[in-house]
Amino acid sequence: MEKLTLLLSPEQANDHCRTLVTQTRHTGQALAALVALQSFITATVQPNQHTDSIYQDIKRILEQHIATARNHVMEDNLARLLGALDEQNLGEIQSVHAALSRNGFHQTVLSAIPLLSVSALLAAAGWTAEWHREARTRAEAASPYPDALDLRGAGISPPRFAAMSELNIYLQEALPRINPNDALTVRA
């Protein structure tokens, strides 16, 4: 079987990573493209080259670009989440939740909490708790089984319910740590 040999220098890898980032519209797409490139290189490099300094340099360059892209994804989704909480925008919260891993969503919510004023945090926590309570009640009523939820039967999108359920948990966990007498924080 014939094989194609690719030649790649650290400089070419760095340039290609920069090109990938500038050619994508969204930070999530840039991150996905960089991870795909990293996976391709890792899977196709000769096993005896994994310890070579050139491979280690290229690997380090890719990891730096991926870390930067991951930070941009988190920053973009943090801004989106803050706006969604302020506007009580269910669709945007669901969109942020879908764009991130479960841990990424958790970290984004944790990053958002200190940026909210005490009153905004209390309002967001109250809104999510009420939404979750009402959705759960409707889903339980739609289910023919006790202690089971029928989200679709209640007209509730399962991805939206998952997003709001997780958001509710994280915001409720933050409430005991706040002091309503604290000075209000200002969003950056």
C-alpha cells in the first residue's frame, strides 16, 4: 500500500493554526478545527517520531493554539450567558449549554456568578428555580408514571430542560455564599 508522507515544520504548524483561527467565523469552530488538526497529526505521525524534538515542538504549538481558542470559546459563552441571564432568554441559555461540555458550562456559570450584582444573582436564581419548578410539575403531570417526567408530553424541550436544570443547580449552590449586604458588583 502506498503512503503519502507529509512534511511539517513548527513554523508551518504555527502558520496553519493562525490561518485556521482567522478563517473560521466562530470561536467554537476554530477550536474544533485545531483539535481535529491535532488529532490528525497525532494519529498519522510515525510511532518512532513521538519522542523527536520536532514533533514535541509541533505538539506544543498546537496545544498553545488550542488553549487560546478554548479561552476564547469560554469568554464568548460567558458574555452570551450574562446577556441571557439579564434578559431571561431561555433559547440563548440553551444555546450556550449546547455549545459547551458539561464541565465547560459549569465553569462558565461559575465565572458569571461573581460578575453579577447580588440583586442580579438573586433574580437569576429565582427565575431559574421558578422555571425549573414549573417545568418539572408540568412534566410530572404529563407522565403516566409516578416520579417520572414526560418532558415531550409537557411540551418541554429536553435540551432546554437540561440546560435550565444545570443552571438552576449552579445558581442555587451560589446563593448560600452571598451576603445580601455586600456592595453590588459592577459588570465589566
